Amino acid sequence: MKSAPLRRRPVQQRSLERFERILDAGAELLDEAGYGGLTTREVARRAEVPIGTLYQFFAGKDGLVAALAARNLERYLDRLARRVEAQPPSGTGELVDLAVDEFVAMKRTVPGFAVVDFGLTGRPGTDAEQHVLDDVLDNNAAVAERLRAACSLEDVGSALALRVAVECADAVLQLAFRADPEGDPSLIAECKRVVRLYLGAV
């Protein structure tokens, strides 16, 4: 996995708390001002830490965004695992519904997730922006790999099939949230239908 976003990984409790405060402040600012309005100085001010403390952890703005994307993916996988445990899906179709529902729920409620889910959303894809989670895999390939491992999806066709499913879901869900800040319900339903049909055919 990608290691560049972090200069130093927090270990002690106090450092972990500061680290999380910095990420929380960055997510909050992303919601208010977008990627263009995100500055390390303002994030440090909101997190109530010296700017030097922020730079102990992150190389800069892009490192902070990459760390947010990684945290979002970890939280998504954890929340999805809890959904699956609470409501075990009877097949791939129901698992698709749970995965899409959890993503939509995070888009609606998690600070900063609308701008940075598992990478910068809705921006032209430069190479750096496509490799926020991993140095080798692009963002959607990295998400597909983690989903495959976390949800034991070895029986859902090939790794390539799952990657294609993630690409399809990403494109349709981006469209759903461009059309409506809360996510257009008809497009969310179509996302589920498309991915269900595709994985069912595979």
C-alpha cells in the first residue's frame, strides 16, 4: 500500500489524538471550501495544533488528502463489515445493495467524504490523483482489491470483474451526487441494478 502520504505515523495516544483532529479539521474544511480552499495553515488552526505539528505527520495538502482517503476506505470497509454481520446477504446481489447503501450513507453524513471519498472526486484524473491509495494500483483498483479481501469475494468472478464493477459503481454514483447533493435515488437504484446484472452475468 501507499506510504508516501505520512511522514510519521503516530504511536502515542497524544499524537494519535492530534493526528485525528488534523484529519477531522481537514474533512470539515473540505465540506466548506472544497479542495481549492483547503490549506494546511487553516487545517492546523482548526485542529488547534502548531503548523509544525501538521508537517510532522504530512508532507503537505496532498498528503493530508491521501491520508483522509485511506481513513475513509478503512472506515467504509469496517462499516460495511458490520452491516454484513448484522444483515448477512443471501447472495451477491444483496451484498451489492449493502455496499452501495453504505457508500451513499457515508456520502451523506461523513465530513469531507463528498469531496474525498477514496480519492479526489469529480476532478480531472492526473496520475497523482489516480494513485492516492496505492503507488501502483489506481484508486478504484485498490478499492476493488480491498473489497475482494474484506468481503471474501473470491467467488464473484475474477479480480478484473470486481474492478469493472467498482468502476461502474463509481461512475454512476458520481453522476447521482452531481445531480443531487443527497444522491439522486433513481440513479442510486440504477447503480445497484447495473452492478447486480453485471456481476450476475459474470
